[in-house]
Amino acid sequence: MINKNVFILFYLSIIILLLGIIFFISYGFHKKMKKVLITLNQHNSDSMHLKNILQLQEAMLEISSYMTKINSLNELLDMILKKAIEIIPGAQYGSILVLNEVGLLEFKAIYGFDQELFKLKLKPTECYQWRATSGHFTGPIIIQNIYQLSKDFMTENHYTSMNEMNALDTKSSISAPLLVDGEFFGSINIDSSKTNAFHDDDIKLMAYFADQVTIAIRNHQYYEKILYMSKYDGLTGTINRHYFQEYAKNIIENNKSNKTPVIFVIMDLNNFKIINDKYGHTSGDSVLIFFARAFTAHLAETDFFARYGGDEFIAVFNNCSSEDAAQKMQMIHEDITKRSIVLPYENQEIKCHFSYGMAEYPREETELKNLIHLADLRMYAHKYDYKNIQPEE
């Protein structure tokens, strides 16, 4: 009986020991598998992160290359937006809004939305960035419940328009402000039809693309400024001498076959140096600006007007006979010389008198330098026919 009980206890001990071993092994295996799974997940996350970094580097190179080749800002913004949607996980739609000259936001690039959005203009306070931060921009933010948020702060007309275009069907968005020299200039928005589609890691990617848009806008502004300076006179806003010469050469080249008459008119302000010496250069600048504005007000769309240098200006009347040009110049001369100019800081009024000379292409000359020389000679001859500028005491 004892031996039987001992035998039973022995087997029970063996079973308990085996169960303990099995439990220990399974517990260790579970812990090991858990570590493996965590490692695999971490590896996948790192792989995805590495993939995003590589894609971002490729995008940086491509965007930088495009910036030197594309003159159209909208085309460049469209390319940046598409790259952002390619790289940011969960991105399906997107838009870039930029302030226009009257302070309203315009859609400059869209992806996945109705093209009618380009016609819509929003107040800055109607954009998600502004609403979510109360105008205190710190960087990209993740926004949920776009539909309700839009309903809370958009005007009824804009809300209805965007809703009809299915632009409010997004469930989540990541939005970054565009800051040029610290001032709000617009926003870039990446959207998804899924809830909680974006995470903190996406904010870093979004910040990069916002920087690229800002650089593109700033470079475009510099480009436009340089382009303007290469064509226009900084004081009067008229075409400058360099661009005029390019234009005049093209006009002559284009008219070689049909021999259409073109009139070149040189103008010079009388006694301009006296004004500068007596009243100062600020007053002299005012006279130049007045003359340029008064003269251009009389020009047709086909006419051309430029500041040739100092107080000299030049005009081109296309498809115009000498007789018609003479009548036109007489009318312009009478209109300008009868007006009074109030000089700044002087409380003084003066009249603006000027002399002019004309030459006709191709009847009189066919070379630009000869046309200008002939018109110049006639302008100096004409100077003595009119009184000089006299201040009205």
C-alpha cells in the first residue's frame, strides 16, 4: 500500500515538474516571441522611416533642380504638392493657398479636388491653420473633424461651395503655414478620407515641404523683381532704355517685309536742370513722374513709351503716318503744358514744358540708331519754339 502511494506521489511529482517545465518554456518562448515581434515592428518602422528619408532626399534634389528651370510659380507649387502627397503616409488629397494682392487666399495648387476650387477665394481667418492657431503660427498641425470645423468658421457661401465640390469630405488633415519673412503668406494642406491618418512623424515631413513652398515663393518674388527691374524704370514705372532697344529692334525686323510706317518720337523736358537746382531732386522726380503718367494716358495699346535717360523719353507709334503722329503729339503737348504741377515740400506750382522730334520708319531711315539720331536733331530744333518751364509766382 505504501509502495503504491509512493509510486503515485512519484508520478504526480513528475507530472507537476513536467507542467512546470512546459510552463517555463512556454512563458520564455512567449517573452522571446514578444521581443521578436517588437523588434520586427521596430525594424518595419525604421524601414518605413528610412524609406521616407530616402524619398525626401530624392524630392529635395528634384525640387531644387526644378526651381532653376520653372518660371511659373503655380507649376512649381503643383510639383511640390504632388511630392508631398507621394511621401507623406496616408496622404490622398492636398492644396496650397497663397495670399493675393488684396489679401485673400487663392488656391494655387490642388490635388484630388474639383478644379472649381481655383475660383474660390477665402479670407485668411477661414483657413484651417488660422482657425486652429488663432493666427499664432508655430508650424505644422494635425487637424481632425474637418467637416465640423469648416462649418464653425467658414462663411455660409464658402462652406456651401466647398461642400458641393466635395472638398470637405476629408476626415483628417495636416496643415502647415507658409511664412515669408515672418509674415503669413498662405498654407499647404495634406488631407485624407481616413480618421487619424497622420501622426507626429508626419509633422517633420510637412515642415520640410512648407519650407520648400516658402523658398519657391521667395525665389519667385526675387525673380519677378529682377525681371521688373530689367524692363522698367524704377522711378517712373515706364519701360527702360535697355528693354526699349530690344523692342524697337524687333519692331523694325518684323516690319521689314510689309514696310508698315512706324514713328519714333524723342522728348526732352525743358530746363529740367533748373528745377533740380532750384527746388531739389525730389521736385525733379515729381516732374518726371508727372510727365510719364500724363503722356502714357494718351497712348493706344499698340503704342510704346520708355524713359530713354535722365529727362529724355521716347515713344513709338505703330502703324501711324507722320501726319497722324504730328496731330497726336500736338494734342498731347497742349494737354500736358497747360497743367500745373504742385511741387512737394515747396507749396509751389510750375508748368511742364517739353520739346520733341519725330522720325519715320522706313520712309526716312531704316536703322534704329539713325532714326533716333534724326528724331533727336529735330527735338533740339523744336526746343527753341516753346518757352522754358517757368514757376508761377
